[in-house]
Amino acid sequence: GRALPPLAALSQVLRLERSRRTAIVFPLQKLERYLAPGADTARFRLFQPGLAALQRAEALFRSDRGHPIDYVSSAVRMEHAPPLALPEVCFIGRSNVGKSSLIRALFSLAPEVEVRVSKTPGHTKKINFFKVGKYFTLVDMPGYGYRAPRDFVEMVEAYLQERRNLKRTFLLVDGVVGLQKTDHIAIEMLEEFGIPYVMVLTKIDRASRGVLLKNVLEIQEFVKESTQGCFPQLFLVSSVEFSGVHLLRCFVAHVTGNLPTVEAS
């Protein structure tokens, strides 16, 4: 099989010195140091699992003979979607937000799982379903905005409204540019349907610290003032450096009911 990317596994991260380790596992906490004195940091640490929980979650994303991780099928219409057997999470975002790269990073410990990553925005034209053993299904939605499939709205609205086993929607936002007009439309749709969701800031390796902190604070304020269905903590990720990927695996395991207790560190 292919060699694992550096830092894809928690065991590799644990060999790093402490501050670098924290920055990889909890990238949001790395930003805390640069906040004004007295700033409220509660929303930076709402989901802060200990090592045992992170390791248990990682095991779910590591395939073996008794625990296969497979691409199941693709659907354009809901009647083509696989049956509602398992808890489900879906990933949604603008066409160039790095969604397929993030899903590939999450599945990097199962290199046989084929997640296509294209240099062309809008590559995902269908709803793609990946089955993680007998535990949950992860769903890759088509990108919205630039180069979205023609029937995107019908496809996505039908999925969000009809998929009764959907436990959480992960809304990906570009960490360099922050919330865009099309992101606000997606947020309005999730809020209108009463779908619980969480925002994930991607490409944090490309954003300067100042830009990233500004975007984090602005989005946190927006979530606090203008949303009801959004989890108050943002998740920051880099699919290149694996920052935040281990924590996101843990949150997926948690919301799908596969990590009943999350010990705080």
C-alpha cells in the first residue's frame, strides 16, 4: 500500500514537541495566544477531547479486514441513495473550498479509499457515499457557487430534508477569504430546514495568522448572533499539514454516536 502522509496518524503527531503537537491537534487553541487580554475563549474549547478519545476515533478511520471503509455509491436523485442503515454526516461547501482534499485527509489511514481530488473546481457532480465499517456513512456533496451542477439546489435540498439519519452537516468555509455570499445562502438553507451543522475553516496553512484570526472572530460572532443550528465552536483544518484533522475525526465519531463519552483533557 501507499505510505501514509506525514502526521496523518496520531502516533506521528505525538512525537512532536508539545507546542507543535497542540498546534496540529487543536489549531484554534494556537490562535488563543493572540487574542486581546480578557477575550472570551469559551468557544475555542467546547469540544476538547483527551488522547483516549482521539485514539478511539482514529481507529474508526483506519480500515482492516473486519472494518472496511468503502466508497458505496453516487446519487443524483434521492431514490438512488443507499438505504438509511447508519448514522450519516455530510460535507458541503463552495466549489473551490477543498472539500475532497479534506475528505481524503480524513481517510488517509485507509489509502485504498478512492476520493478523487481535482484541480478543477466543481469536480464533484453527484452525492458520493462512503461507508465506514458498520459505524457511519460520510457523504461528499457537490460544491455550490461556481461550476455547481445545474440541479444542485434540488439535489441538496432533497437530501437535507429527506435524509432522516443525517446527524450533522459540515459546512466548509475557505479560511483565507471567510464567509462569502454563497456560504450565507447555504447557512440560510440549513437554518430554514433546522439541520444541525458545524462550520469548518479550510486551507488554514494558506492564511496569515492575522487574516485567520480576523475570519475566526468574525465568523464566531456571526454564529453567536445570527444562527441557531450551528455548533458554537469552529473547526480549523489544513489538509496539507493535517492540522485539525485528528480533532475533526473525533467530532465525526462523537456526533455519529460512536464516542459516547468524550473526556476533556
